Amino acid sequence: MKVAFAQLNYTIGDFEGNSTKIIANIGKAKTEGADLVIFSELSVTGYYPHDLLEKKEFIQKAENTVVKIAEKCVGIAAVIGAPRINENSRGKKLYNSAFFLNEGKIQHIQNKTLLPTYDIFDEYRHFEPNREFNIVELKGEKIAVTICEDLWDELPTANEFGKDKLYQISPMEELSKLEPDFVVNISASPFSYNQEEWRKNVLINKAKKFRIPIFYNNQVGAQTELIFDGGSVFIDRNGEVVKELKYFEEDFMIVDTENFGEKQLQPKSETIEKIHNALVLGIRDYFGKMGFRKATLGLSGGIDSAITVVLAVRALGAENVRVLLMPSKYSSDHSVEDARQLAENLGIKYDIINIQSAVDEFETALSPIFAGTSPDITEENIQARARGIYLMAISNKFGHILLNTTNKSECAVGYGTLYGDMNGGLAVLGDVYKMDVFRLAHFINLENEIIPVNTITKPPSAELRPDQKDSDSLPEYHDLDRMLFSYIEMNLSPKEIMEQGFDEAVVNRVIRMVNMNEYKRFQAAPILRISSKAFGFGRRMPLVAKY
């Protein structure tokens, strides 16, 4: 049997656009001789629709779209994903379903069994779990249809507290009793640089354990914070990856189950390149799917804004990026020159506005109220907020979306000013630790010096007071990032972090900063997710707590 992968980029709620893509790929697969073409999880609606699933009209449109697509499946079968109403009197109103379409109609529906409710996932909020297992037949072949997490009953994160008891049933155990010839898994598995190999290993282990080939088709593209990397694969019964589709791009491939042919794998790439590609895709899709074209940001001469503007140019094109250089009396000449040089290297429009007069006006107006006090962080924040006002003015006047440049290390410890440098419609680096920001800079400069070397080598500074350095207020980033990763991604206790060799007082101070700045992150721009534990939907902490 010839099975086609259609690895596509969908938009949530775009029933017309999504169905057009699906139907076009059904036609392509049929023309090229495929017997079956598979799409990704919730391909009809886009993943994840959240509380749009509670709207009756939304579900009706999804149902109508499935029927419309089914009518095109004549001479070829397809598996697509969509929500389905639960007709039983008890349980959640919907199922997350895979529809097997053939001969112009829906011939079989397989509901998702394992509904992830952890990290960014909240499927049990809307869906009822499946309790019935069946297979479908096509041209004498028996096919087990599964949906994403249904192959993840043995989670690679089972060493985390509570995860070892998350699932009490194995869909593959049940389906294997029906002796299928191969498994189709339609998926919407988001990219995470520190879990990407785990995902593939789960599939390999399942193929080996049950001696069944697996067709795993993943979504590609970004839906606000979530970035889907594609990387769909065909794995033979021995657990060997035989075919692999592109990462971070739409792709199409046909695999013959009787003659795999030569291996067709994607080139290996380093983690930092994948993070770079994920962020570019995240920016491009956020703008494209929201109907925006142009971006702006404040270019300071620092490394965070430098990385953000390079990624924006690669996602949107130089003609669609405009920046402001906003020096104050504390900005070094080198910072201004570095920012100017980067803008010219990229060929983007830039303007220079000295903010000092505006800051002086604020301080003069406040001087009667502040009389008898000493300058402190208040005056530093006035500078950040003045810059924010100028940037939002550019955004409003010209329709440019402001990109936030705060990195994960700063975001974690509250090293940012609300309504100032935390302004923005999208946080590009909010899930990238500072040391990885430096790695991104070196990756960007591999072939040519795009980012001025001084931007990379000078000590990080907010330049809000004389001779200021980040290390005046924070531990050195190579230590800070290790502590933050242990606390946020690994969920380790302060004691466990200290056992890595860190000073008790420093650890307690860092953790206190993380905990007390939850209110800032609650008000922050959506963050492009590239790790297994990003701020936002995937990490829900109380704003007010004594812990």
C-alpha cells in the first residue's frame, strides 16, 4: 500500500483555508498513486482551539467541513483530525477524533484515548477519553489509527512527580490484540529543544515493542506560543527510522509499505540551529496568521535586541522591520554605534530619538513629590517607560507590531520594567536563556559578522545608571541559567539545587526573585515556546502565595 504524508501548516478556525489545503493534498496524493493520505491531529480546526470548542457554531462548521472533505475521497482514502460530538448522555460533550474517509464518506471514527492535561495541554477540559478500540481495513491491510498521545502512555517524563501514574491504559496494547499491519498516528506535537529526541524514541520503542510499522504525521507551523516542527516519520517494525519529512516546513511524501526504498532522512542540525529556525517560524506565523506584516523594536546595542531584530528580518523581510535607537545620558557611544551598524548590516530603516529630554521632563514634574528621596530604581524605570512610549507610538502610527526582547533569564527574575521594556505584542526570546542568546549570536555570525562583535563580547547592561552591569544585580548568567533551569524545567527543590554546588543564600535569593515576579509575567506578551517549560500556559503559578 502507498501511504502519503501531508505535513501541513494550519490556522485555528480557518475552516475554508484548512480544508482547501487538505483537499489539494488529497488530490495530489491521488494523482501520484497513493492509496491513503494522512493529515495531523485536529487538522480541520487547527490545534489547539481552546474554548472555541465550547461554541456550537464552531463544532457545526467542523462537522460540515469533514463531510465536505470526505466527498473528495473517491479513489483514495484519508485520515483527518477534527472534534466530534459525544452522543452519549454522560461525559464531556466532545471527542478528539480521527476520521477515516473513503468512497466519498466517513467510514470509521477513532477517538483519542489519552488526553494530555499537563504543561501546555488541557485536552481533558474539552474532550471525553475513548474506551473502544477498533481497526480499519483498506485494500486488505488492517490499520490501527491513533492520535498523538495515544502512543505516549509511557511518558519520557515519568521520572517527574506524579507523571508515572498519569495514564492507566495503553492504546497500543489494546490495538495490538487486533493484529494490525501498521499504525497511523496523527499528531500535533509542539517543538521543545530539550525533549525532541524523546519524542522520536517513544515512537521507535513502540514499533520495536509491538513489531508494527508506524506512520507518524506531525503538524508544522506556529499557533501563537506553540511552534510545531513537523519532522513526520515512517518507522519500520524493527524500530528503524526509514523516512523523515522536513522540519519547520510543509512537506509531502509517499511511502510504499511493500518497498520502502532507500532511507530518506533529514540532515542533522545542532540544537541552537533548531531554536533559531523555530523562532523564525514563530514570528512569521504569528504575523501572517494575525494579518500583520510589519514589526518594530528598540535597538539598544545589546545582544537581546540584536538577536530579536535579526530573527524578525529573517521572518518578515528587511523592508518590514523598523527600529528605534533611543539613547540616554547613560548610553555608551559604542552601544549607539553598534546598534546603527547592525541596522545598516540588515538594511532596515532606523531612527534615533534621544530620550534624555523626555526623562528630564518626567523627573522635573515629579521632583516636588520625590523631594527628600534619593534616586533609585524608580528613575531607571522612567527611562524604560519613556522608551516604551516612543515604541508604542511607532506601533500605533504605522501599524507595526512591537516585538519584546526580554530573554528567559530576565523574565524569570523580574529583571524588566512593566509598561516599559516589557511592552510588546510578542515576546521572541522569553523562552531563551541568556547563555543560549549568546549561542544564537554566534550561530547568526557563523558565516558573516552580522551582529557587531562588541555587542556579543561586552558585559550585558541595561544602561540605566552609570557603569551599570547585569552582574551588579544578578549572579553571572552561566550560574543563573543553571539554577533557573533546575528550578523551572527540572522542578527541583532549593535543597537539590544547592547540592549542585551553589551557595544557599544565592539559591534562595534567585528562587525568591522567580516567585515574587509572577505578577509581571502574568501581564507579559505571549512567549514563543521552545523548551519543555515556558512561562505562560505551560507554567501556571499563583500570583499571591506564601511558598
